[in-house]
Amino acid sequence: MYVIGTGGSISCIGESRIDLIDYNYADRHLSIEEMLARIPEARERVEIRAEQFLNVYGGDVTPDQWLMLARRINSIFREDPQAAGVVVTHGTSTLEETAYLLNLTVKTDR
């Protein structure tokens, strides 16, 4: 399985691991590797290939970056027949727009 990080509010961190309210993107945000390190159980259950595609606030994602992300996901499925799936971590600002574009542009049954 592939996990692609794009930044956004999901990568924000508060003062503690369970601080889900008082966090700010400008203060500290995690890379995809740092996010996965906080949940070691994930790698105990499945082989994960992590990739930091972007690390920006969700509202700063551009249409060009959406298309590059779609191309990257399509290339993963084309180049790795064993890829079970791709998870994209994303913030909430443009989550729907990204999901909609990927639904239209990623061509796979996986």
C-alpha cells in the first residue's frame, strides 16, 4: 500500500498526541513519515510505501498540483501491479475538490 502525504490540517500537531483542538498549521506540521511514526501499528499490519508529495496547507493546493497527484497515482498503479491501493493524506480545506478530481482522473480498479 502507498501513502501519499500532501500536508494540510491532518498533518498539524498540537502540544500532545491527543490534542485535536488546539493546533495551528503555521506552528508545526508533520511529514508523512512523521505521521506514520506516530502509529507504528500501521506498519506492523501492512507494507507501506510512504511518499511526501506536497507539504502545504490544503487551501494552497493548486489545480496543477491536483493533476500532478493524479498522474503520480496513475503511475503507481501502472508501475506496481502489487499495489493494493493508495491513501492520500489531506487536510479539510480542499478535501472534496481533491477527491472529486482524483475520482475523475485516476483510472484503476484497485
